Amino acid sequence: MKKIKIAHVLHSVGGVDVSLRLILQHIDTHRFESIVIHGSHDTNEAFIDKVGQPVKSYQTGIVRSVSPIKDFLTLMRVLRILNREKPDVIHAHSAKGGIIGRMAGWLLGIPVAYTPQAFSYLSAESPRLKKIYLAIERMFAKGNSVLLASSESERQRGISEVGFKPERALLFNNGVAPIGRLPMLSIPKTWPDEYICTVGRPSFQKNIELMIDVLKEIKKTEDIHLVIMGVGHHSDKLQEVEKRIERYGLQDSVTLLAWTQRTDIFHIISHSKLYISTARYEGLPYSIIESLALGIPAVVSDCDGNRDLITDKVNGFVIKDGDPTTYSRQIQEILRDPVLHSTMSDNAKIIFEKQFNIVTRIVDLEEIYINVASS
């Protein structure tokens, strides 16, 4: 039986990198062959498949920023690779990979599955840029690609705002494998035992400034600490966050971790009282999926992705008004009620197993690849 060859095109950083690696580590290697086309400066870590073998990969000029000349040269390089490899499907991930991958697929007649992991226009802080990015997304939605959304909210946005036809808007939820016994922390623990946590760089998307406002409210009545992980690449709002922490006198109540191993992140989430997200937009955030797998309730903003993972009053709270006081009240409700915490913890694990366990759900993606390849 001939294997179906999938060419993944992406700038392999952050959650996009995590998503790809999880797919490669769980997809059936007897039925599918994978190659990776990524940036020359995004990752040096080898891509590994389900049986522990390295996946063929190519480094190109794919970068996060927009550069017409560099992007054109990158497209030429990607076209040469695809002509040589002759994949059955291109899986284009995120904004830049989405544009390069879809353009290459259109030129070569290869079907494309496009996973935005949050549409590019949602990241624009100015209305003008948002209109430009949305126009680009709408233009590419008319090509030979299908939307392979990472959450139902993202799928619905792709239909209602971007212009994908419903029959060409598919869904494969981001997922992770069950998290087993964790090793000890590889870094010194410098924060107290009573803490809440989040994963997310200080950026427009993650809206950490609001989270600091929330902590300020909580600290009026609760002695709690906040651990923020992932304060590294593309943290353009870091100085603003640090200034706000200092202005509120919260220096001893916040820990900013620039980088740590993935197992450390699991360890920190698993020992936290709850997970918090104040994000403006998401695809389907892995850190919250991981909190579900670990049985940790979450208090989150009402944005795409978050609302797909957290059901209000079931495995956490969804905050619709963005008010720090509302966040504080709901967080304190969980902190003060052990029965509620335990119930939400149990529900989190149940929801994870049913919807976001990639070990059992990878067959859905395999079926999608087969259908796209034959389209």
C-alpha cells in the first residue's frame, strides 16, 4: 500500500512547533510519510516520528516577519523542494507557513490543509493592519486549500469572517498525550507553594497586563503568587508588564520564567491551584489542554480556543467581561472551596480524555489527510 506523503510547511516555534511534533509522534508511519519544511532559525531540534526515527526536514527562509523579497525567495526554495518530494498533501501551519504553503500548493496543484492556530488578523493592534491581514486571509480562502481549524471557534470564524465554505472548513482539535509521572524540576523553585500559573509570553495576544491587574485585585484578600512561564521569544510587552508589577508593588508576588523544559511546565501546572488565561485570542492553547490533562481548573477569557476548552462552571470559569474584579471573584471561589476545586478537577480530566487526547484522536486527522489527498 502506497503511503500518503504529507509536507508540513511552517515557522516552527511556540505552539505551532508543539502541534507539529505531536502530530509526527502519533501519526501512523505505516500509512503516512512526513516531511517538514521550516525556517532556518526557528528550531535546531530534530523532528521525530512515532517509532523514534528522524523525519526528513528542510530549512528555508521562512520567518515570522513580512519581507516581500525574502518571502519570494523562500517560496522559490519551497517549490523546488515540493517538486522533488511530490507530496500528496501540504499541511500549512500558522500565518507565514499558511501563505507560503497555500501559494505553493496553488502553483503546483497540490491540495492544502491550512491550520491557522489563530488567524493572523487577530494579532493586529491597529484597525488598518487588521483589515489588510483579513483581506489576505480572504484572498487565500478562495484557493485550493481547506481550513483545518484547531478549534470549533476557529472553524466558525473561518466560515463567518474569512469566507471558507462550510464544507471546506474542517476540524481537528489540538491535543496532547496523557501526562504520566513527572520528574523533579530541573530548575530551582523560587516561588511559594500557594500559587496560580500561566504559560504565555508578554505580548498583545496573551494580554499579561490584564493578568497583573487581576493579581492586584486578588492580593487584596488572598495571599497568592503568580508564576508566568514562557517569557522568552517575541515578548514585546515584557517591559510594560515589569513596570506594572513594580507600580503595583507585586515584585514578590510574581515569578517570570524565561525558559524551562516542557516537563518543568507540566510540573509547575500540576502543583498550581489553578491555571489562568487573559488572552485576547487563541487557536486552541496547548497549556490549557495540559492543565485539563493534569486535572487543574482554569479561569480564562472568553476568546476562541479558551471557550472550546473550558465550560463555565464545569471545569473552570469563562470570563466574558474582561473585568479584573470578575476574574478575582471567580478565582477566589475556586481557591476557597475545596469541593468545587475537586469537582472541576475531575471534570477537567474527563473532558480531556473525551476530546483532546491525541493518542485516541489522531485517527481523525489521518482520515482528514486521506480525504484531502483524494480531493
